Amino acid sequence: GENVEQHPSTLSVQEGDSAVIKCTYSDSASNYFPWYKQELGKGPQLIIDIRSNVGEKKDQRIAVTLNKTAKHFSLHITETQPEDSAVYFCAASILRVTGGGNKLTFGTGTQLKVEL
Amino acid sequence: DGGITQSPKYLFRKEGQNVTLSCEQNLNHDAMYWYRQDPGQGLRLIYYSQIVNDFQKGDIAEGYSVSREKKESFPLTVTSAQKNPTAFYLCASSIGAGAHEQFFGPGTRLTVL
């Protein structure tokens, strides 16, 4: 089955700096890669996702890059703010035309702390 | 107000007792999922359901059971066969199969004493 590794497990940055979280996946058939943000005591919330037919996607201060050859993808947060402090999870899945659900395999999470 | 609700937020049970966690959604989503979250291990899929009256095992289904009698409800039973049931349980739903966003509920923290 799919295996997703995520690094680092904790990340501290100064407000205004950039943060980068990296993930690798094992199954070359994976074609959908979402990123979730989880605040303390809450459920995860999707912040950005990318499909395997594109290499990069941006949404304001957040961007995700995908390298299919190396089987890794990264989350980039620019101009970090205190409210960016949370746990971030990457995930991977194989989406089939015939359906079969969207079985996400998650990374182990990164605790991001943005310090003033 | 549309969304996913899980109740209760905190649940305590004695060892050996079965317990059922509630998950309800009013988003008219076809697919629903149950995940278990442990410190340092991310989220692991327990069961998922694509349509009413149908469900499949995820990666860690042993010791758990589910039902999907109604589109809006997907309860999870943690049985006494689950060796280490203390965890944070998250329910999610999506429009259907495919690259659709999974919306998560607030979670239930189960503690078995």
C-alpha cells in the first residue's frame, strides 16, 4: 500500500519568514495530493490540493509543488503569520475513473509554530 | 448551517465495553469516512462508505464496526476487540468518489479506562 513520509515533525519560524514542509510517497500511481491544516482540538481543514497533471499550484500565501519523478511534494507558506500556527498534514491517494472512494494516506504531521 | 457533527466531544468508557460514536452530515454527501488519530501517527483510515448500505474496510478496521443505513449518518462502534481504543476519532464526508475535498467533523476523543 501507499506510504507517505512527512518532514519535519516540528518547525519554528519567525513571523514574516517562509515555511516549507516536505512529503514523499511510495506508490507511483498516486495522483491526488491534498494538504490539511489542523488547529488544536479541531478537525483538519483542506488548505490546498494538487493533482499529478500539474507541477505547482498557488493560492495567495500558500503554494504546493509536485515532483512526480522523485515522488515528493512540498507545501510552501510565505509571509507567515501567528494564525498559521497549527499542525499540517500531507496526504496522497489514487483516484480512479471507475470510482472506489478517495482513500487518503496521511503523513504524520508537522507542528508549525510562528513566533512573534 | 451545513456541516458535519460528531458527538460527544469527549467520551469515557470502561475497558471491555462497546461504544458507538456518532457522525451526522447535512451536506448531502454520498461518501463518509472514519479516521483514527494518534500522536505522531497522523490519520489512519478505519472504514469508509461510498453510498448508503455499503461500506469497506480501511487500513485498521479490526475491532471496529460501522453501518450506513441513512445517507446522513455513519456511526462507528468501537468494540471490546479493539486492543488500544483510546484515541481521537475523526469523521469526514465528501461529495462522492474522486478528487473531492473531504470535510472533517470536530472529532471525538475516546478514553478507555
